[in-house]
Amino acid sequence: QVQLVESGGGSVQAGGSLRLSCAASGIIFSINSMAWYRQAPGKQRELVAVIISSGSTNYSDSVKGRFTITRDNAKNTVSLQMNSLKPEDTAVYYCNADIRDWRPSSKDYWGEGTLVTVSS
């Protein structure tokens, strides 16, 4: 029983910044990876950024250099700092995590999403 809850979404003008946060709660023995996805109207959900347990990160080319993903292993949280936002960043952003509980295999969990709207 794991729950992911996002926060920090909202409306911002182009060029502005937002910081999204996601907190994982429940029975958690370890978190292998945490990621942010987004889905814009009429488009498929896409990976924005991912961070693994070692701290290594990967970013979508569209956000590289503008977004930064970080995690706090002690608090089971992941954040996405979004700078220089563009209207095309407008989407529902979803937190994703690969989490192990007492079982040897991990499972994939999703948050409900938080809306980010960037106006020109």
C-alpha cells in the first residue's frame, strides 16, 4: 500500500519557475527510481526526468538544461525544479516511482497528477 502525492502545480507566465514535489508514503523498504512524466492535451504521456537510487539522472531533450530532478531518500520525496518555463510545458505532471515493500520484486506506482499551466 503505497501512495504518491504531488504538489506544487499551478499557473505561471512563460519564463517563470515552478517546483513540483512528490511524497511517497506507505510500506516502503526501498525506492529504486523516481520520475516525473507529463501529458499535454491530445498527446501521449512522456517521460520528463528520472532519478535512480544512486542519484544519476536523465532528462527529456525538451527540458534538459531547464529542469532539475532531485530526491531526498530519507524523506521518500522527489522534486522537479522547472525554470524558464514555456507554454509547451503545459501539461498534467505525474509522479512515478518504482518501489519495493516486503516482497522481493518492486512495483510501479503513480500519483494522481498536478496541472501546470504556462501562459505566453
